[in-house]
Amino acid sequence: MDRIRLEGDRVTIRPLRMDEFEASWASRLHLDPTVQPVMPQRDALLARFERSGIMRDGAVDLAIEVDGIKIGEIQTYVPPGRALPTGAFEVGIGITDPSLRGKGYGTEAVWLFVGWLFAVKGATRVHMPTVPANTAMRTVLERLGFVAEGTTNELGLEFVFYVVTRDAWTRANGDPQS
């Protein structure tokens, strides 16, 4: 089975490498819990690294790379306690180094990955919840055609629930098949 690799103008999305695990684990220990409330267990994160690049049961974990350096991660996942409709994917993203945020890398990574979900995986809609205070992420999502469909409370936090359908994605970004 081929592992996922997507290349944009500045960003490459590729499988996580095992030599990146310790740094990824360490970075999670310092995340702001009001923005990133879920801290996986070390063994669970290790398993995600081991299967990275291969979508399994609607979930895949990938690295975001710029100029040969991993700067973050992007993934689809199955939200705890909430079923996804057929054809729907839930996506999360994180740029590890705050000094690399606001440079368009996250926007390009979301654009590449969500476009791939529509074009290759047959997505009909993509969800990207974010906390209300994450105005940078909200701006990126709105620029890419996502719409806030309301809020949801999960894991003790409120999230703005952003969604884009295939039709809305095509209107905002062009046909994902091309």
C-alpha cells in the first residue's frame, strides 16, 4: 500500500518518521490545553507514528514539511464519542514552532490535504473544529471556503464547528480533480 505524499509550492505532506517521534512527543508536553485539549498517551502516539501515511478507518497522521524540515502535523481522525456521516472526514492541524505560524504554511497544508480528501478519498464534507480564540485558524478556514455551522462542547471545551462541502470547496478553490 502506497503511503500518502502531497507536494505543494512550499509545503510537503508526508508520513511521519520514527526519528521524529521524541521531538513530537516533547512538543505535545508544552501545548496550550485551551487550544490543543487532547494529549494522547505515549503508546497511542507511537502507534500513530508507526502507521503514519496509510489511511486506516478514516484516520491518518502526516508530517508537514518545509525545506526538508518537519514543522507540524496534519491528520484525519475519528472524534471521540461522535460518529461521522458517510463521506465526512474530521481534520486537525498543528504547526509546532509558533514563529512559523502566520507564514501561509498551514493554509497550504490544509489546502493540499483537504483537496486530496475530496479528489482521492471521495469526501463529501470535511470538518475542522477549532476553539473560538484561535482566530488565525478561523481565518484560514474561512478563506478556504469553510463555514462555521455552530459550536460544540467536547472534552470540556467549546469548539467552533467549521465545515466545507465538496461543492463549497470547488467554488472557493477550484475542482479538486484537476
